[in-house]
Amino acid sequence: MRDLVNSISPFLRDIMSELGVEANDWSGSLAGSTDSAYADVTLPCHSLSRILRKSPMAIADEIALLLGDSLNGICSVSAVNGFLNFSADADWLSSLVEARALDERMGIGIETPKIIIIDYSSPNVAKHMHVGHLRSTVIGDALVRMLTYKGHQVIGENHIGDWGTPFGMLIEHLLDVGDGTPSSEIDLGTFYRDARAKFESDSDFADRSRMRVVKMQASEPETITHWQMLVDRSLVHFNEVYQMMKILLSNDNLAGESKYESSLPEVVERLDALGMLKQSEGAQVVFPDGWTNREGEPLPLIIRKADDGYNYATTDLACIIDRVEVIGSTEFLYVVGAEQAQHFAMVFQVARDAGFMGEEINAIHVPFGMVLGTDGKKLASRTGGAVHLKDLLIEAVERADSMISEKNPNLSGEERKEVAQMLGIGAIKYADLSTDRTNNYTFDWEKMLSFDGNTAPYLQYAHARICSIFAKSAIVRSSVQGTSISLIHEREQNLARILIGFPEALDNAISSHSPHKLATQLHSIAQAFASFYEVCPVLKAEGEDTKNTRLALCDLTARTLECGLDLLGIESPNRM
């Protein structure tokens, strides 16, 4: 409870100073309680024993005595077993939540803006987007939204795989199936697979494919025309998926491998000029300090392969140069699977050693785990292949539509369709974002579409329920935002406690690049609201003041849920 910590700290600082205790010896320990039933904020005094040469219990008792009634109107203070416990006063909660209700941003501050680049999604041309792209796409999108809301200039970059040796076989296959084939008729479901099978079984085709790569690298016009056809067809598919998911990526965000192709020789030249390039088995490599293989031998970062082709690391280094020297970014995030941790660590080290980015630049790999099926294995289709992401989204909407039809048959067809889209897509995104990104998670239709538990439908239903309160009463929500709030009931106070923690949860989610911390707070808000609504009548409250207080709490809850879900890229229906 950051707000209470900030209110308490000045008083504690004076007392600790009198006792001869430095701020860094206690301030980091003053934090929200793990059990709000006992306190909102706690200060363990055990670490102060070595400084004050007293027992933790004696220290807690002494500080409580010295505080006296100085915190009246803010919180009550108690000393229990060497802990100082602080419980917020109802009046303090009332005044703070009243201020939040009047604030369009609900207490969320704006930071000094930085140019932040977020590298996410990154599908491959000539292939369907599959479930393996889900986590990068939704996590990256949530980070874009959250950092933008905090005032930063955030640039999303979609580093699509649109260059390299596979395109030789893809272009040759395109020519084989028909030079005049419209891009719209290219079947991404089979195109890459068929080209690969032909490459492995037909030596003549393989030779032509290798020659086509040479022509592509030389920017031979006909070859580039066919390459562009493959890219264009793929972009149609990518954009369909992004639009279905409400992802903030478009063609304007493309920063594929092709963008950096012309810059790769410069990377080699700059590394060579610094004396960093070494020869290893015909390849040009860099041996960053501290990296060894299982045999204890220096581990190379390949810059140029023995066949003179460039490696992924070369493109990543060119990308860093562009982001620092051209765009002027001071922070960039790579939302890429955990299996690439070593690659990025080595690339970042080489980039710093080469002076491509200084110590003031934050280059951060944001790793994530896998999506598993209910069998505990990597999620796959019935045939054993990767699940196409578009198919997954369509199925989610269809399942949500069936649920809505049963739950509220009075919705019109058009309204039901709209709500089903929100619920289905929201369910998939929230199931991912509510999980610690470093962990694997299980894709479970029944669980993620449930109206109970930590799910998108549960949060969306809480929002819709509040909207219905105002709709039934014909009360304009904005009219209650200037209401004087007086929190009397215990569950009113508990809801207020959770609501005022929203800005802190957002900041924690951003600082750790962990959207699940925001999702956890939103779930706590929905739970607290359900508990409040169960025993605290709103429209039938006794007394106009109580009614207005509860209406103001309802409005703030709905706005907070809507804001939080939007920062996760999830829509909030008004009816369900």
C-alpha cells in the first residue's frame, strides 16, 4: 500500500533519526502487509536489533510510544511481536478514494518520457502465425500499452522473418506453381511445407534455390518482385490476426530482417576495425569474454558464416545500431522466448564491447515460457503440428458465443456477436497475461472461459454488472464522481484499499515487465467488488449519503477495471 507508506514515512523518519537509525536501515522494510486482516502496512524491527542493541519487541514498543497520536487521521499503530502494524483510518481511505474518483487517471502518474522500442510478435513470412507467436504478441502489446499510458514514446517493432536462405526455395516454388499466381491464392498452410519437401528431395530444385538466394541478395528485379509477393500475402494474414486480437501492430511497425540487410556489411567492418573479429572454421566470429561451451572452449558469436552469409546475431547488432544511432532510443525490449536468453546476452555484450550502445542504454530480453496443452506437453494440433493462431481465435469466439447464448438469451444477435468477440479474444489474452510470463502455462478452454476464478470473463462480468446498475437507475455515472465519500462498512473500506493499489500495481508490472502483476490486482478488485456488492445494497442503500458513496465506489471500480483491461489489450463489455 504505497500511499499509506508514503504518508507514514515522514513521521517514522523523524523518530528513527532521533534513535540514530539511518533511513536505508529501515525504509526498505516498510511495506504493505502480507495479511491485510492484521494491518495494511508493516515494519519488522528485527533488523534494527543490531543497531539499537534491543530486542525487536522492545524496539517496536518504543517506536509506537514515540509515534503517539501523530498518525491520528491516517492510521492506527500497534506493536506485535517485534512488528509495527499500521492500519489505515476510514477517513483517510475515504479522502484518498474520493480524490481518485475525481482523477481521470485514477492516481496514475506520467513519467519523464523516453523513447522505448519493443520488439515483439515476429512471425515468419510464408507461414501461418501459430500458437508459438501468441505469448510474444500479447505480452509485447500489453507492455506497449502500459508504457505509453505512463507517458513514454513507445515504438512497437515487428521483426518479421522476411529474408535469408529459405526465400530461395520459396521463390522457386512460387515460380513452379505458377508465375502468375495471385498472392491471395497462396496457401500459407502448405506453401512452406511443400517448398521444404521439394528442396530436400529434388537436387535440381535445391540448386536453383541456392542460385535464387544469390539473385535476391543482388536485388535482381524479378526476384525481388516475387519476394515482395510472398511478403504481401503474409502481411494480409498477419494483419487479419492482429485485427482480430486488437493488437497495436500494422505495416507501419514492420522492421523485418530485410530492413537491415544493407547494413550488415557495416557491422562486419566496424567489428573488424576494432579488432574483434576472429576466424573460426571459415567463419568470422566474435568471442565475448566469459562465454564457453561444455568443453570449456571459448564460445563464438557468429557474425559471418563460412559461406559468406550473415547470421541472426549480425542482424541483431545492425538493429541495435539503428535503434541507438538513428532512432535515438535509450531502452529497447525484446519479447522473445526464454530459449534465446544466451543469444541475447551475447549480442548485448558484443554491442557494448563494440561501443554500439553505452552503459546508459537499457537493452532487455523479456523472456517467456511455453503454452502447454492439458496433457502437459507443448500445445499442438490434432495432427501434431503447430496450432494456427487464427483458428484458435475463431474457436474462442465460437465458444464464447455459445456461453453468452445460454447466459443471456435476451441479447440481440448483433450484440451477442460483439460480446462474444470481446469475451473469446479476451479469454485467450488474459489466460496468458495473468500468468507469470517466465512460467509455462496450460491452455484450458474450460478454465479460461469460466465466469469464476481469475479469468477475463470474471473481470468483464464485474464491469458489465456495474454498468447495469447505472443503466437500470438511469443515473449518469459522471454525476457521482464528485460525490463526498464516507466509508463506513468494512467491505466498502476493503474495496477502497484494493482500488487505491491500482497505480502501484501498474508501476510494478511495468518495472518488472510482468503484465500478470496488473492482472492480479484487477482480479483482486473484481473479488473485492463482488464481496462488497453481496452485502452492501447500492440503489436500495439506507440514506442518500450511503447510496452516493456506494455509487461512487461502483463507478471507480468500473473505470479501474476498464482502464486495467484496456492496458492488457482486453475490451470491457457494458452488457453480458
